[in-house]
Amino acid sequence: MYPARTAALAAGFPETVPVQTLNRFCSSGLMAVADIANKIRSGQIEIGLAVGIESMSQNPDIGGPHQSEFISCNSAAKDCNEKMGWTSENVAVDFNVTRDEQDEFAAGSWQRAERAQALGYFKKEIVPFTVYQKDPITGEKKLVTVYEDDGIRKGTTKESLAKIRSAFPQWGKGTTTGGNASQLTDGAASVLLMSRRKAEELGLTILAKYIITAVTGLAPRIMGIGPVSAIPAALKTAGITIDDVDIFEINEAFASQVVYCFKALNIPREKVFTFMPFVK
């Protein structure tokens, strides 16, 4: 399947419009933004639409394909097969992130999401979409219009999260749970990019300016803490410091990794997310 091509044609784009599918897991959407920005800067294109998608309901977890023994016997490469939830536990253990810290941050994230939705914070950014929804009990399909995030756990508190059992009991005192980890969900988001000249020519309001992207690598077993090295790299290239940035948003796959990232980067609490909810 070529999701970019399929989606573009279904959306009504002409066959002559080129598309490309990128994959860098959680950061695929941001990589699409960077790719388009670089193409605009180099003069290859004037306008591009960067889209990030996830459809976990259509991607059942049946495990990965069999891999060569050259990978399974390699102490570094085999860690690429580590379960995502286990990498969360690795981070919690290696960097001493407690269950209490994870639940506190996750509760705040859900509360920000609920508050933002109640105030219509994202209403102007959401395009209502009509889809078929299958009843989990009867199997009956019916058309529903999705106009807001329906995965927010309303009324979540630190105390309610503390009652949830560990998702990985084989870890003994595992701290990753269904409440402080990201959920199974479907969704998509897009950003329209173009040169300033083109935006002014079309009379469009400029919402933001793309400056730079930084990508760094680290051990697969602690994959979630990439921002600890990527953010300083981006700041250095841009010629700015943490003090010059008003708001930091870090993708929150698991509360353990995002708590550690903010700790390690020494980012002031008032610069963390504000309304932005990311345990989602």
C-alpha cells in the first residue's frame, strides 16, 4: 500500500501531483515538514502539504517478520525489536523516573486536553470527517462524523491513574500503564508550507516560520529520549538557546520518557506545553 498516493487521490488531488511516503515512526509527520521545507528552499517546489497519519485500527499487531540471525545475534541491532512499552520501562529504570512522576505528568496532560477541548482551543484546526464506525459488540457499521478528539480520558486525576495496574507485570514493579502511555488510535494532521513570496502572492495569513530540523540517534532500547540530544542540536544550528524559546512540545509516547526529557534539558515548567496535550 502507498498511503500518500491513495490518500491524495481519494482527497481529489490530480494524478499529476507527485506524492511521497516517509517513515520515521513517531516523527514521520515532522520529517514530511522538513522534507517539504528543504524542497521549497532549494527551489524544487513552491507549495507542499505535509501530512502525518496513523491508523492503528487497520494495523493489527501480529508481530514483525522473521529476521536474519545476523540481526538477532548482534547485541546492538537486536534491540530494535524491543517492544515500545519495554523501552518506556528501560527509561524509567535507567534514569530513575518514578511511577508517581509519570502519573502526575500524565494526569496534567489529560486535564490540559480536556480543558482545551472544552474551550474550543483546537476547533479552528479540526476538519470534521465522516467515517464508518463499527460497533464492537454487534459488528454493525454506521456513519458518524468525527469533529473532535474522542480519545480524551475526561476526569482523569493522578489518584485515578495510580489505581491502574502495570501494563508489563513481567517487569515486577513496572511503572508503565494504560493511563500514562499513549493509546491505540487513528488520526491525521497536516501543515501547508510555501515560500513567503508565494504566501503573500496568494494573500494567505502566515502562521509560523520554519527554521530548522535536527535529527540525532541513540540506543534503540531507550528510543524515547531522542529529544535530549535533538533539541540542543536544533538550538545550536538555529543559533538560539532554551531561553529564547517560549514553548516546548515533546511527543509523549510514554510519560516516563517525556518526564526525563524535560528533566535532562532543564526546561522550566512554565515552558512545557501550556494547553498542549500529548499523552494521546
